[in-house]
Amino acid sequence: MADKSLEPLLSKEFIDYFLKLDLKNKKLVEIGIGPSTLFWGKYFKQINGYENDLNYYQSFLKKTAPLKNVTLHHYDKTIFNSDDFKIKTFEADYILIDNNPAYLERFIFAKFAVEHKNPHCCIILDNGNWNRKAHDYLSQQFYCKDFLGINMEEGKWYKYPTITTIFFKRKEDIN
């Protein structure tokens, strides 16, 4: 990863693990866009990125324009009524929940993802230790792998431990 400004703000261990997977024919729904959207654009067949902050969304429209496999969507609190969002969620191979939890709790997106995803889709939750309700909810239903990291985004939680988690198999599906 040469350009640090394009690195996802997810744990390095998760990124290292995830990039070993074959993603070229996979679809990602990313809830909360940012540098990761540009980064993942190099690896996924299709990305649907969702962002609530209109200014941030508009600034990323220009940045993602050259990427034909990336479609951005601005959302508000009525997103869960959107048939298109339900369809994109069902079609996804991976759902990355990394939105601004001050706008909508990550737990709400986690619950929606569980209800609308296809059986083979994996859910990725960033900062699960700061979003315990979402992490606990998903952990009760899925086997998962936690990747410990250090938050490298400037601000309140700079250099504070964080966890990126991938939830991959329903517990009820394994006998």
C-alpha cells in the first residue's frame, strides 16, 4: 500500500488478511465511504458506497468518477425503506459497516444486513469495541474473526486500540 491517504482506516491485520482473498468477482456494499472506497475499487468487481454526509458524498463523487465499478449513494434516515438498498444488500458478497454512528447507530445497519443479506454474504464491522451493541448482536449470530489494530485517524480516538471484525458463518448453520 504505497499511498497512505488511500489506505482504509481499518486494522492493518484485517486488510492484510482480506487482500489474500479473491475479490475480483465480488460485490461490496460499503456503509460509510472514504479513502477505503477508492482503495477497494482496485479489488472488487462492484462497490455500492453509502454516505449520509452530503458534502463528503459530493466530494467523493469526483474522486470515484474514474472508477467504473464504484457507485455512490447519498442516504438519509429513510434508507431502510429503499428497495434499491435492500436489493444491493442482498446482492453483496460483503457488507462493510463503517458509517458515522452519531447519525445512525451501526447496530441498526447490522440488524438490517442480517435481515436482508444473502446466506453467503459476510458482514464486516469496523470499530466493534466502540460499537458494542452492533458487535454483540452480530457475535451472537455469527462466527467471527476479530482483527486488533490501532486507530490512525487524527482525532479523539487517535492511536487508540480498535477492532475490525468479519462475521462469516451463521452459528445455526453449523452442526
